[in-house]
Amino acid sequence: MERDITNYVFKPGLPVEFEILSLADLYRDKRDIITRPHRTAFYHIIWFRKGNPMHLVDFSPVGIVDDTLLFMTKDTVQVYDDKDGIEGLSILFTDAFFYQTAADARFLKDSILFNDLLSVSTIQLNNQDTPFHELLHLMQNEVKQGKDSFQPSILKNYLHSFLLQAERLRRNQDFQEVRKGPDFDYVILFRDLLEAGFNKNKQVSYYATQLNVTEKRLNLATAKVLGKTPKQMIDDRVMLEAKRLLAHTNDSIKGVGFILGFEEPTNFIKYFRKHSQQTPVEFRESFLIS
């Protein structure tokens, strides 16, 4: 097995950074790419219409049934199922495409579809969910039109409506709502800071200072929203990246530790064992066997 996380940016040369792709075409043309671990710098909405695949999202297998929508934020490591008979489509877009106003940026950052703190967002569609079919048809037709000054805004507005319909439906399908308020805001800000600095800063005090709150206040916020301490969130993020690198790259244990901010390999090994009850080597070997 070749172990490597391939990173992809949006396809160059398109009129707008928005694309709708057939899963059948993806499997025909890029099966060797999509069925191996890969990370993309753009958002995915995958509409699985047939095939009942198992989609792997950052070590979490997501079972899919017919007519399921799966939402994945940028930079997630994913693997498509390698079996045949999977049908559907994928809607791809970037921040640059969607962010036409400050409100657009807030919408994506707050959306439960791409920022569910508790699970990977999926929605089960049925025959009555006609708005999704209608909006998809509108987006597909608009993509076929020649590019003009109106097209980016038209596509973005159709997509925005699609996402709003999806949020409405998601909240009615076994969604665990997280109460909005100061605690939620602190958790989101902390998460964003953590995403940018987990490999350099692993101390709760650093993030509390950046947020201009006390460690106690930050701890209260994360406990109320997620039932975790800030330290647990830091460790979870470090361990996720460690597992990504160990499972999907050929980097040495020393190299993985260095990427994650551990200057001494022994410190990384102790840290990993503490949080997984395995050494990095044991995890890598068990992942390959499984």
C-alpha cells in the first residue's frame, strides 16, 4: 500500500471556482485518486444517489444509503469507497467563490453543515425534497451558460439557497443542537485558533490569552458546549493530525513528531502512547493491517 496524503487545490482555468461533477465520471477518470487518502482545499457536497458506499472521513467511516447528502469542509482527509455501482454527483466550491460579502463568510463559518462540532453532517433525502432537485437543476443549467458578470452571483445565490434548505432539513433529522451564545462563540474562536496553531502551541494559556479570557472561562465554555476541556480539544487535534500523517504518509516517526512540534522523538512517542494506548509504530502497523 502506498501511503501518501495527496493535497488538491481547485482546478485552474474554470470561469468560477464552482463545479458539479458526476460520481460516475470521477470513478471512471480518477478512481486511483479518490479511493486513496486525499485532502482538498475546497468544500464538498456529495449527493450519493445509489450504491450504499462507506465513505471514510478522517478515520470515521460514514455509512451511506441511497439519496444521502454528505457535507465536508475544506482540508478534510477523505477516501471514497472502491466498490462499483456508486452513482451521484459532487458540488465543489471554494471560499473565494462563496465569500462575496462579510455575511457570506459568517454563514459558512456558522453553518452546521460544515461546522457540526459533534459529527459529520449527512442528510437523508426523499421524494418530497423537490427544492434540492430544482436548485441543482438551476445550478447545472447556469454552469452551462457562457460566463458573464452575473454568473458568479447567480450560482452563489442558488448554492446559498441549497445550503439553507439543507440546514432546515438537517435540523429535523436527529440533529443535536448546540445552543448559540458566548460559550459557543468562544469555542468556535478557540477551534479556529487551534486549527492554525496546534503544531506550535499546545498550552491552554496561549489560546486563552489570544482570546483575551481566563483559562477558567475558556474551560467553562468548552465544557458546556462539548463536554471537553480545552486541553482535551488540543490533544484531539494533535492526535488527529498525528494519525493522518502516520496512516497516510511515509514520514518517519521522528519526522511526524517534528511536524507536530515535538523536537524530541521520545516526547512524541510518549505523547502518542498516552492518548492512544499505542506507540506510533503500533498504530501505523495496525492501520495498514486493518
